[in-house]
Amino acid sequence: PGKIMSKVVELGKKTKKLGEDDPRRIIHSLKVGLAITLVSLFYYFEPLYDGFGVSAMWAVLTVVVVFEFSVGATLGRGLNRGLATFLAAALGFGAHHLASLSGKKGEPILLGLFVFLLAAAVTFVRFFPRMKARYDYGLLVFILTFCLISVSGYRDDQVLHMAHKRVSTILIGGFTALLVCIVIYPVWAGDDLHNLVANNIEKLADFLEGFGPEYFRISEDAETDKSFLEGYKTVLNSKQTEESLTNFARWEPPHGQFRFRYPWEQYLKTGSLTRHCAYRIEALSGYLNTDTRIQQRVCGKLEQPCLNLCSESVKALKELSFAIKTMTTPSSANSHITKSKIAAKNLKSSLNTGLCKGTDLLEVIPVITMASLLVEVVSCTEKITESFKN
Amino acid sequence: PGKIMSKVVELGKKTKKLGEDDPRRIIHSLKVGLAITLVSLFYYFEPLYDGFGVSAMWAVLTVVVVFEFSVGATLGRGLNRGLATFLAAALGFGAHHLASLSGKKGEPILLGLFVFLLAAAVTFVRFFPRMKARYDYGLLVFILTFCLISVSGYRDDQVLHMAHKRVSTILIGGFTALLVCIVIYPVWAGDDLHNLVANNIEKLADFLEGFGPEYFRISEDAETDKSFLEGYKTVLNSKQTEESLTNFARWEPPHGQFRFRYPWEQYLKTGSLTRHCAYRIEALSGYLNTDTRIQQRVCGKLEQPCLNLCSESVKALKELSFAIKTMTTPSSANSHITKSKIAAKNLKSSLNTGLCKGTDLLEVIPVITMASLLVEVVSCTEKITESFKN
């Protein structure tokens, strides 16, 4: 029993943390509850229920499957579902009518053939990467509705009636979900993408800011939190998140600072350059624990240029991140880049002069590599800055 | 019209390529068509249709949404759907019964409250990363079924009947989907994961194999295909694919060489080390275009150790990849690792002796960094090898 209690306590802590990390999660849960409760009112109000009957459940079903965390995702699923249902219902009705012309015996065979061909073809279309990214759900619903409508063993007029009810209940469900999603504390995928890209750049800056003092053992305080040296690791695997957020953001209407036809793919470019820089930083982080004795063979003159380089790069990156967040032009990022390039040059020449006087090259290779990677980070930073000009 | 024609031709080419790249896609599409056609037979056979009525469409619906590319994904979705439907139907029936006790007026209020609370709570649970990875679909279906059953405005016995029909049609649909998925050319997520991890290691080997000759301009043939130098890039972003394949593989029953309780997480470990190595290679690839004049300042003695190091690492990596594929123990990988470490030592000492005689250190920094990164690749390779021993 003590073990169970501790598990319950742990679960409670996890739940609390999940809510605290992103309070929008709690709001989202309440929104879903609200939307479903609203739609289920259909069952209670007799006149509405009489109109739709059992079909009213399609409205509930639509809310449950369409309601996503962000507005873009909800809109994407909603539009996919609505459009696919409409098209498939029309096509299904046509197929049903065509098959019924061929008499009692031919009908099931013909219908079976239609269903088989359409299901197989559309399933294959789902493999196209572009279709998968934006219309996967629509294609699924298309198969579904086509089968339901064309196969149902009713007469033509009944099928038409059924198709009509299905489309209209889905519209009602979809609109309810969208309304609740957009009106009450909307979560915009575009905002999330925006912040993700800005934060990722800041994470690189955080690493570089900590790298210098950590490498040269300037801050001897072992107690300090070193999580800033790990932050960049999430950047390494951010590609898929960025891509799906971009796909969601494309569905979203203009909002806040994001006007119509906002160039979302620009974020993908900046994101990819940021990841590029993170790969270099990952290589760099391997040299954090270089023995101080090795450092001292060259380091007297290296420390200052290294620290300068880092601090200028950090300033440039932080300015970029801030510029993204506030949607302003980074005014002084270029001058920081120039300064960091000068620091890189200084670093190289101090390597050249600080060495060669009898020092064993073999021993200082790690230091040289570290310096060389730092210089590369500068050129990565420059590329990120340049991507803003276009 | 000419423009449309060329678009059609292009689309045709793309379709053909999609099918040729992985013929299992075509088979999968046909399988989906078959499964749906099989299930839709319910509508044609009068006795079956009489038993289930409109509920028969749940069977079609289940096949469409449950049938996934791999057996693991299909099983996972099927089990999620089946279990969630069963549990939610039971709970929904209880809620419905409880609410109906409170009289005509209290019933809708109480039901609305139940639906709201359950939907909000379960939606929040979907945010737990572990639940999201394996039970996301089940939680969705749980909300759905609970709402449908508890809210439906029928009397108790009718609700029971409805719940029974829903559960049984879903079982039929799920079994049909699973049967077709497993019996006809099954696609195992476990196999895919297995091959992915092995191929990723091989891609690293391909890069290293090409790196030496390319760096030292040994093969002057500009015509040759250099795609092997790009192959490693897909490894950088393989994390999410590996994780989802692992989740699918866990649902799969023992098959082929994969026995019960196969340690799938081992692949995640190896995959993560492979990615680690790929990050180093990404940094290394930045030095591919180093000016030959710079190389010649040191290279006379560097070339051979570099080529040795690469070729031994390549042998080790290829052996590992082959060992994964054939599920054997890599017999000579260790000796190749030892040899590559010797080569790394030789490389370092040639750097030391080949330099320092008046050469400008500044100029050869790129060469030193390249060598240093190569040495790191060796230690990454060693880690991958070690991960096999446990």
C-alpha cells in the first residue's frame, strides 16, 4: 500500500508539472469538454433530435476527432473532413446510382469493384509526401464516406437523404469545434512555430555564453546549474516539430502580427540553419572537458579572443532571437557578427604565435580543434543572420 | 494543354517512382481495398445485415481507420480501439443508468456534467508523453464511445443493445483488418526498424569510405556519383522515425528472428549513438573542400594514416551493419576498431612530425581539425561497437 501511495503521489506531481509547463494544456482540455457538451445538446433538444436522429452522433464524432491543440491543426482537420465528406458523398451517390442501374445481380459486384478500386487508389495517394503532410486525414475520410454512402443497401432517395444528413451534421460538429477552438484562448500553431525558432536560436546563445567560462574554468563554482550546456540538444531533433507546425500554420487565418500569406517557409530555412549550427556545437561540446594542463600550454593568449568571440556571437544570436520575437529588424546583429569575425581572426593568430615555440603539437590538438569549431560556429551564426535579410 | 500534359507525365513518373522505391506500398493499397471490400459484404448478405443493421457501418469505419502500413501500427490501433470501445461502452452505460435514476429534469444536467468531466480529463491525459506514444488513439476512441453511449437518448435496454452492437461490429472490422494485414505480405515495423538502424550505420560507412579519396583528390573523375557523401544526412533526423517504429514494434507478436519480449530499446540506443557519430561526420563534411595547396603543406605523411583510419572504421561499421542484418555477433569488428585506433595514433604523430618545420600553423588549422574530427569518429565508432556487447 505504501508503494501504491508513492506512485499516486508521483503521478500527481507529474500531472501538476505537465499543467505548469504549459497551462494551455489545461485550458485545451476544458475547451474539448465544453465543445463536446455543446454538441451533445443535440440529443436533448427534441426538435433538433427529430431532425437528425441517430445521425446526430456524427456531430459528436466530428468534434472529438477534429478538435486539436492548435487552431491550425483543428482548421486543417475540419476542412479536410468537411471537404472530403462532401466530395466522397457526391461520388458515392453517383457510384451507388450507377450500380443500381445494372440490376439486382450486377449491383453488388459493381459496387464491390468500385469500393476496391477507390480504396486502393486513395490509399496509394496517401503515400505521396506532400499529400501526407497536409491532406492525409482528408483522404482517409474520403475513403470512409465513399464506402458508407455507396455501399449502404438503401434506395436512391434514402441514400441522398443519408448523405445530406451526414454532411450537415459534420458541418455542425466541425463549426462547433472551430468556434470553441478559436474564440476561447486560441492556440496558434504560427505563434508556436515563431517562438520555437526564436527559442532555438536563444538556446545556442545560452550554450556559447556558458561555454567560454566553463572551458577555461573561470567560474569555479561547481554548484551552479549547468543545464544551459544541455539546452541545445533539443534543437538537434527539432526538424519534424518545425515541419508539422509549419503545415498547421498554413491553415491558419491572418492573426496578430501574421498577415495573409505570411512566409512560413522562412522559419523552416532559419530553423535548418539553426540546426546546422547546433551540429557544430554538439561537436564543440565534446571538448568541454579538455584537461586544463593541456590548455595552459597555449591558453594564456587564447582565453581572451575565445571569450570575445563567444560573447559577440552570443550578442548577435540573442539579438536575432529578440528580433524574431518582436518582429523587428535586428539592427546591430551585423556589427556583432563583424566583431565576432575579428575575434575569430585574433583567435587564429594567437594560436599561431602562442604555439610553435617548442610545444608539442600533438598535445594541443584538442585546443586547436576547439578553436577551429568555434570559428565555424561564427560562420554558422553569420549564415543565420543573412537568412534574415531576404 | 501542353503544360497540363507535362504535369500529368510528371505525376505519372512520381507515382511510378513511389511504387518502385517501395513496392510494399502498392501491396498495402491493394490490401486495404480488399479488407474494405470484404467488410462491406456485410451489407450484401441479408442475414448478416438483418442482425446488425446500420451498425454494420462501424465495421467499415473500423477497417478504414485501423488499417495501417505495418502490422504493429495496425495491431496497436486495433487493440486501442477495441479495448477503449469496450471500457467506454461499459462506463457510458453506467453513466447513462446513473443519470436516468435522477429523473427527467436532472438527467440531461447530470449527463452533461459527466461528459464534460470525462472529456476534459481524458484529453488532459493525452498530453502525457508516454500515453501519447502508445495510447493516444485509444484515449480518443474512449471519449468518443463514452459520449455516444451515455448521451444517446434511448432507454436502458436499447442502450445496452446499441453498445453490444457497436462493440461486436468493431471487433469484426478490427479482425478483418488484422487478418488481411498479417496474412497477406505482412509489413513488420520491427523489420523496418531493424533495417533502418543497420542501414544508418552503413550510410556512415559509405561517407567515410568516400571521404578519404575525395578529400585527397585521389579519384579525379568528376563524373562519378557523389550521393554517398550526402547519405548520412538522413541519419541526422532519424530519431522520430526510430521512436515511432519502436512503439509499433512493441505491439507486434514474435515473428521471424524476433522472439517474445525482444529488446527493441536496444535499437534506440544504437540509433542514438549512430546519430551522435553522424553529427561528427556533419562537422567533418565541412572540411571536404579544403584547398589542396593547404593540404600539401602537411599531407605527404597524412594521407596514408587518414586512409587507413577511414578504411578500418568503414570495415568495422560495415561489419556491425552486416551483423545487425544477419543477427550474428560481429566477430572481427573489435580488431578493426583496434586497427583504426592505431591508425588514429599514427595520424596524430604524423601531424606532429610533418609540421613545425617552419610551416605556418594558421594555414594548416583546417587540416588539423579534420584529423581531429576523424579521430573522434573513431571513438564514436568504438562506442557503437561497445553497445553491441550488452
